[in-house]
Amino acid sequence: MDDLKAKYLGQIADAGDENALEAIRVAAVGKKGEVALKMRELGKMTPEERQVAGPALNALKDEINSALSAKKAALADAALDERLRTEWLDVTLPTRARRQGSIHPVSQATEELTAIFAELGFSVAEGPRIETDWHNFDALNIPGHHPARAEMDTFYMHRAEGDSRPPHVLRTHTSPVQIRSMEKQGAPIRVICPGGVYRADYDQTHTPMFHQVEGLAIDKDISMANLKWVLEEFVKAFFEVDDVELRFRASHFPFTEPSAEVDIRCSWDNGQLKIGEGDDWMEILGSGMVHPKVIAAGGIDPEVYQGFAFGIGIDRLAMLKYGIPDLRAFFDSDLRWLRHYGFAALDMPTLHGGLSR
């Protein structure tokens, strides 16, 4: 064993690179190395001989492994020193021209609507993008047979075979944040829930990932009249017009009753959208009074409280306001597009200072 120790410690000390060091490791302590072969001979020894040879072989193996580790670290340090010596940077070279970044239209629209709703007394609530099936569907009164729960429309998270737990989904709307906010805060409550959502759809006006803002107001005496006023104030402020006319059309959503889709009066002049005038109508959002089952799912007594909710596509708002023709371009990361449609980073939108300067 003394001969093996001297032999391999000497070879390790003389190793010039990691390849040579690995070859020494295999020859010494690999599965077919000399030390391993010696250990196989322990079975042929008497118990007294094994008591002496066993600990000695283990000590030899540990010493060789320690020497290998130390040499490997030394070789790495030497390689780094050589690299630092040969690589250099001329700090006197001119730098690249400074470029100013820009704010993405979706981020800009989000900041604008957040500023507007803050003035109306709404706080911002956030939640996870990977949601439970219960928060995303069941708590919002969406039954199991609803088309929105089909795999062709919703991205379900992978589950191990035999896992019987309810699945998780990439949230299809930000309404689950309303449930979580009611659970956490109770009533009365006024929140907006902006964020990214996911659905299996892709064309000029749809992408698998997009952005929504949903609003919720719960109190003892809230009515559709309050909803109408809030939406009118929002649309006037967001599109920066003095007057606007909204049209409420009866609709159906599982989480509101009654439900209404909201159209805005507009006109198209040479391809340019004008809000608040003209003879055309354009649908911009869905809304309604929160269904009692949804209020109860949030831990609030629907016999005492009621309220309204609405949902708006942030990407669609940005497209309408800033004349962006194709939703898919929002996610192309094209610097030319971003420079054209982007906003100055320091111009934060405020109602008194102007939204889209």
C-alpha cells in the first residue's frame, strides 16, 4: 500500500492537465483501478487480516481522492490565471452610442388605465398566472361542461399519471384574482386586476398570451348605474375625449347576472378611429352584476353585499388608441416596431399631466 500511495501521489503531482488527472483517477480508484482490485482481495483474507487491511485501504482511497481534488482545483486556478494574463480589454476604445429604451404599448396602456382607476378609488390586485381549476372556473360559476374548460381552449398543466388532484391551468382571465381578493380582503372592495392571460387562439386579433384588466366593486348598495358611470368615466379619460356614448347589450357570462356587453359610439374616417362620434358602434368590453354564487365563493354574504364586475382586453385598448393593426406584432420583439410605437420611459401617465404624451 505504501508503494501504491507513493506511485499515485507522485503521478497526481506531475499531472499537467485535467485529462491526465482523470486517467490517473480511473487507474487508481476507478471501478477497475488498483485500489478497487485490492479491496476485492479482502474477501480472501482472514478476519484478523481484514481488520488491518480494510481501514488501510479506505484511508489510501480517501488520500488519493483528496489529492485528486486538490490538484484539480490547482489546475483550474492555473488555467484562470493564464486566461486572465492572455485576455485583455482596451478601455480607451470608444463606447457604443447611448440608446434610450422605450415603454411597450401594453405597458403604457396598463399604466394609463391604472392611473384612471386609481382616481376612481380602485386599488390594484395581482395573483398567480398558474391557477387552480377551482379559482379559474368553479369559483366563477363556470360549470364543468362549459366550452371554456375544454383542452382546445385552455392550457392545462401536466399531471403525473394516476394523479387524481384537480388540475392547474394557465389562467384564462384575471377573474381568479377577484376571488382571491375577496377571500383576502372581504367587503366592501374596489379593485382592478391587470395581467397576462392565456388561451389557445392565434390570428390577427388573438394570441395565445394577451393581457386583460378586470374590475370589481362590492358593497351594500352598488347597482348597474354605478357600473355605467365608472365605465363612461374610464372611456372618456382613456381615449381623452370630452364626451362618450356607451350602449349596453344584454349578454350572458357565468360569473355575472345580469350581464351586458358594452359598445362605444365611434366612426372610421379614412381608416382612423374616432371615439364618441359617428354612427358606428364597437364592442369594447363585457360587464355585469356579480353573480351571488361568485360572491359566496369569495367568502362574502350575497344576501348583504352585491356589486359589479367588468373585463377589458388591454392589448385591444392599445390597438384602438394607438392605431396598431396586428396584435401579433406585440410579441415579435421587433426593435423597429418598438421604436415606432414605444413611449418615453420617464413620461409616467397621470390624469392631471396627460396620459399619452
